[in-house]
Amino acid sequence: MIEIIFQKNEDAKDFYQYLQLYLASSAFSNNILHFEDQHIVKMKIESNGEKYGEIVKEAFYQFIIKSKQDHWFRRILAEQYYYEDEEEQQQILEIIHSILEGSRKDLAVFVSELNVENNLKTAISQIFQENIAFSFDSFVKFRMRPLMDQMAKFVEISIDEYKMEQEYQMFIQTLRDFLSNREAKLNQIHLLMDDGIHFFDDQFYEIKRSDLLRMIDRKLLFNHPVYVDSVTIAPLLSIAPTSIYLYAEDREQPLVRTIHNIFEERLIFVPIEKFYECKRQFSFIADEKI
């Protein structure tokens, strides 16, 4: 008999449901007992005890990951970092999950030495080897203390990223406001990102760097000396074109995303090969006129 005691009946119910789910297709589906008043979940072991134990451990692991982990992250956010707003907590949680799921390699490097999944599974294996009856809350308090420290590290990294994203959004909105009050110096700009960044007018004549520098509104660089890119963003904002035709292979690179976030519907993505095709056509027309 395996017995797990919970302080909260809600936790006992949740774990009981996970056990039912994982044991539903096995011969052990009738081996679970749930005593609601006592907050206890008991599992009878008859035959194939090792196989049964593995199923129970997996159910216990999934219960912690899916029912408890976010609650603990939220508690760390509130108690250690004073983030009590649910919407803010949710945004930070999304960053945490993106790191845990491996989709944020840029942030994962800061916690590369931590493996929450493996460490949790190890702690679960140990408690099931040593005890056939234990308190879930004692397990959390003592066995999971090192894991809670690791989770706090994920929270710390994610808060820093959240703050940076908030600053970035404020920066983008400031530049949108700046753009909305400007008249277009040129209606159309062709921006080529291929072996450098090159500006072209509506006739596909390249705009010299010296001319671009003369067009830059100095208030931009004065008010945002760190964030505004004087090579690309500052000229585009100063010219404030009605349309920007952007030719780039990688639309996910940070500079492209920033241009898209600022100029939104003014930006038109075009394949790089189309630029060279159009430039040849305009050059041919110009030669014919000569």
C-alpha cells in the first residue's frame, strides 16, 4: 500500500484525478482509494508492483508540473519579488514556460546548469523508494527546497526579461507617437538588407549615407541616444515614408521586428530577388530615356 497525505483536500483530489487518468488503461485502475475527509490518497499494490510504482511516480510528477508548479512560481513572484498583479504574473509565467520548453535559448544560457525536470524526477524516485507513506507537504518543504531555489532562479531571469520587454514596448510606443506627428519627406523607401543596409528611393536610386545623415532629426538621437539606431531606425523615422518596401531574408531578426513594430501597416515585406529584378527594370527604363 502506498499512502500520500495532503494538507489540502483540493491537492488530494487533483492527484487522485491524475492517478485515475494514468491508470485508466491499466489493470490497476481499481487500486486507488481516496479519503476526502482525511485528505489521503491510498494505492493498493498487489502484483506487478514495480510497473505500478512507475505509473504512480509519473502521475505524481505530472500532478506537480501541471497542478502545482505555476502556483509555486506565482508564490515566488508575490512573496520574493512583490509581483501580485495576476496579469503581470501571467506574462512572466509565459516567459518562464518558454525557457522551460526550450524556445528561449537566449535566456536558457543563464540557467543552463539547472535541470528542474530531472531533479524533480530524482526527488520523486527517492521519496517513493524510502517511503510507502509520506506527507506531500513535507515532501515539498524538505525534498523540494533545492528545486524551489532553482525555480526562483527561473523567476529572476524571467522578471529581468519582462522588464526589458516592458521598456521595449514603451520605447516602441514613443517612436510611434513621434512618427504619427511627422510629414513624409519621401512617399516611398526601398530598404535592402543584403550585405549591409541600403536605402533606395522610389526610382531605385541608392540614397547616399551622407544624405541620410542630413535627414535625421537630431531630437531622436538626443532623446533616445542608446536605443535609436542611427543607421536604420533614425533615418526611417525622420523621413517618415508612407510605404517602406523591406527586402530581407530573415524576417525574424531583431532589427526587422523593430521596424515592423514601429511602422506596422506602412511596412511591406518583399523577397530580396524581387528587389534586384525591379532595380534592373528601372535601370533599363533609365538607359532607354538617355
